[in-house]
Amino acid sequence: MIYILINKLILLNPKLSGLKAFSYLSSRAILALITSIIISMFLYPRAIKVLRSLKAGQPIRELGLEEQMLKKGTPTMGGIVIIFATLFSALLWMDPTNRHFITLFIITVGYGFIGFLDDYLKITKKNTDGLSSRKKMLGLLLFGGIAIAWHLWAAEHLVNPKSISMNPTFVNIPFLKNMVLNLGLLYAPFAIIVIVGCSNAVNLTDGLDGLAIGPVITCALTLTILSYVTGNVVISKYLYYHSIAGSGEISIFLSGLIGSSIGFLWYNTFPAQIFMGDSGALALGGILGAVAVITGHEILLVLMGGVFVAEALSVIIQVASFKTRGKRVFRMAPVHHHYQKKGWPEQKITVRIWIISFILALLSILTLKLR
């Protein structure tokens, strides 16, 4: 909104041209980051106090882990503040008419709503059941389908054909120059699977204090850089990279997400004062998946989000092995609990996963040149 206001003020009074500095993409991204940090840091102490008074504590599943049981009663649904701070800063500094903002808005609100229902049922029932897996998956697929339907429709009807350098149904192959895979009619279900899969993977990772939010920040930072490149025709052409009309604005949305995540981490670091809950985990994962889809980085998401992939695969492998062989591969899944069972301190697991996520982020950014 401020972006539109600034342009109108300059148009009405050319003497205010100095305000143009605040309309640049880089300036607005930094301002969105600062805005969301301030909002989240202001709201979290109050949210924690309110949630404690409402006894909205996180139910803890009995896993035979003493560290986990100590978390019982810690306020949950902290993801609501992340969503609010992200959307508020995005509305403030993004171009709200940007088609990609609408796609991300659908995912953020839709997935956040499903996560909220799950958290609410867990709190009111005083158990870890929450929303049934079937209903949760149907909800994720529904909102994912709506977002992708809008994304494909907008790409066809709202974009100047001359500004399109890549068909929206193309999937880029990392590390290879000008290598794409055209999925055609299969693209829509593929894109929905990417978004839903990423959402669930982040949710599975959210099991220790600060564990999920660290990789979310590194992935969001990576996608911020990639979104800026794909949205800048000059830079993308120089790097022989694909460009996506209007995707530069996504870097502002992600900057807001990074800022709100930093504010959350301040209170979620060990020992956590609040958990994000499914309200945050499902929405954050959905956002990362949606940005990867919009910017053509669906396959690269597997690398930058390698931590989330490993956590999800550990669950799949564990279940498949137990059902087919009657044996477990890991002491417990997701894999972070495996290391807890081995006696690793929670902080060591979290920090080492952050380090791995940071390395994967650097490798992902390196694909801009190594092709």
C-alpha cells in the first residue's frame, strides 16, 4: 500500500521525488524485514501471556523422552503471529495488485486456518489427535488447488506475453543451462504435491525448540535471492537464468516472513516459551513450496530444503520398514528423535541441523552460476 501511495504522491508533486528511494525493491524488502521483526517482537510477549491465561498449552505425545515431557503446557499457536506479521508487512510494502501476492495470500491464510483448527482441537480435547489426517490432507489439497488454479489463470490472462521467458508449466533442472521439463497438464497436480509435501515436511520437522524455524529462515533467504534474480530481467539475462514476470515482489513477502520468523525464534529458542504449532508449520511450509513453484525452483527446493526432506523420508522409511519387515530403521522417527534416543542434547541436534541447512542454502544459491 505504501508503494502505491509513494508513486501517487510523486505523480502529484514531483518535488517529492526523493521518496522514490522507498519504492525500490531492495528498500522495500529491508523495510518489510524490519517491520515484521518489530511487530512480532511486540506481539509475542503479549501472545504468550494470553495463551497461558487461556491454558492453550501444547499436548505432548508420550515418546519415552524425558526432555519432551518437560515441554508439556508450553503455549502453542505462535504461528498465528508469524502469519499476521508477515501479511501485515507484505501488505504494507508489496504491490498488493501483484498476482503472486494473491497466490501466497491464499496459501498463507488457507494453510494457517487448517493448522489453527488442528491446534484448537488438540487444545480443547487435551490430546494430540487434533484434526484427522484425512481432513487435514483434504484441506491442504483444496487450498493448494485454489492457489495453483489462480497462478495458472493469472499467468495466462494477466501477463504480457512478451514478458514471459518461461512457460508456467515448465520445471527447471538445476545445474543445467536452459534445461526444462514441460509437464503440460501434469503440472497442476505436480505443483500441488510440491506445496502440500513441503507443508507436511516442515510440520514433521517441528519437534524441538527452534528446530524447524532455522531451516525455514535459510530456505526463505535463499528463495528471496532467487526471487529477486528471476524478477529482474537484466540480472537473469546476465546469468543466463530464467525470469518470471513480477516475481521480484516475492522477495518482499519473504523478507517479511524472515523477519517474523526471527521474532518467533527469539521466544522459541531453547527452552521455548512458545511453539508455532500446526498454525505456523503448515503455513510456513506451504509458503516455501508455493514460492518454489512460482519461481520455477520446484526441484531445487529438494536441495535447499534437504533437512525437511530428510525428516519426511525418515518417517516414510520407518513406516514402510515396520509394515513390510516388522523392524524399525531408526530408534524413532522423525529422525531428530532418533538422535534424541541416542542421547544427543536437544541444543546440539538443533544447531547441527541449522548448520546443515545453511550449507544446503549456499549450494542452492551456487546454482545461479554453476550451470
